[in-house]
Amino acid sequence: EAGVTQFPSHSVIEKGQTVTLRCDPISGHDNLYWYRRVMGKEIKFLLHFVKESKQDESGMPNNRFLAERTGGTYSTLKVQPAELEDSGVYFCASSLQGAINEQFFGPGTRLTVL
Amino acid sequence: AQKVTQAQTEISVVEKEDVTLDCVYETRDTTYYLFWYKQPPSGELVFLIRRNSFDEQNEISGRYSWNFQKSTSSFNFTITASQVVDSAVYFCALSEAYGSARQLTFGSGTQLTVLP
């Protein structure tokens, strides 16, 4: 069974540019989460989808970040325009519906904003 | 609000030594889950263990063991007879057990280096 995949693995852009990160969850997983780890700090929650609906987006830092999950399959996270402080590793995770919250993580996308 | 503290930023040990990674958490929930994840150099987060707050029994899995103490809000992780392949960043995390918001609250991670 394929795990959570993320694309690209690494992105280097200049301040002011736009970047779109993609996450493909494990097939059949309704829950999809985005997290971010800024250099050396804790991994922080960004938002949670249940199928195509945003269940919780309380962790989104500001309106430069836009997440979508059309059709309830893969998800994209767009940063527009990117700022220096957006640099970090963006993780996606997915899980089945249910009481036990075991989230399976992807390898992350390392975003560097110059 | 939930919070997870991993006070050890970096630890270095020599192969075959035992090492304990500390995790202290804060939550107002009476029921919650605790987790440990490993992040090897390849980058992905690998799930190691999930513990329900009702279950305070310590758990052992091969060279790994976990000590959950509700009285001190700690969930420490011990690696016995460490190996070079154990070198990674280890994250402790917490989530509520019920409700729709199942996001994980992570600590800042402990970088473990096992030297040959």
C-alpha cells in the first residue's frame, strides 16, 4: 500500500513568488492534515480536511495560505505571495475516520524562501 | 490549550548506551492520546507508539520502552543498547481523544545522535 506522498520534495523560491505544495493521502483516508515545522521548532498544525471539507483551519498563519482538497482526494497548499518566514518543512498526514487518531505522515516538502 | 515540552534539544551517546528522551505535556482534557514519532534523515515521520491516557502501563517493544506517568504529566521514551540507526529526531505529540479536532500538538523534537 502506498504511503502519503508529497510533491515537490524541495522548493526554493524568491520572496513574493507563489508556490503550490501537493499532498496525496493514503487511499481511503478521509482525514488529511497539513503541518509545518519552522527551523528547529515544533511541528505546528495548519489545517484539517475531512474529505473535501475544511474541518479546522485554526492553524493557518494568514490569508497568504490557501488549502484545497477538491474531490476529497489529493490536497494542495498554496502560498501567495511567499515571505521569508514561510520557510520550513511542510508535512501532510492522513488518517482513517474513527476514534483512534493514527496519522500517517508524508516525507514533507522543504520550502526555502530567499 | 495543549502543550508538549521536550527539553532536550540534542543528545549524543555512544553505541550500546541506553538513552532516555523526556517528554512533558500539558492538557485540560481528561482523555487524550500521547504519541512518539521518529524522523530519520530521510525526512518522513515514522509512527512509534500511541498511548491512551487511561492506560498507564509501561510498554516495551524490543529495545524501545515508554514510561507514562500521569502524576507528573510525562511520557518518556527509552532506547536500550542504542544503535547508529537510531540516530534521528524524535517527536513527542498529544491529541485529544474525542471531538472533531484531532490535530497533533508536537514538541520541538530531540535530535539523537548515536556514535559508533
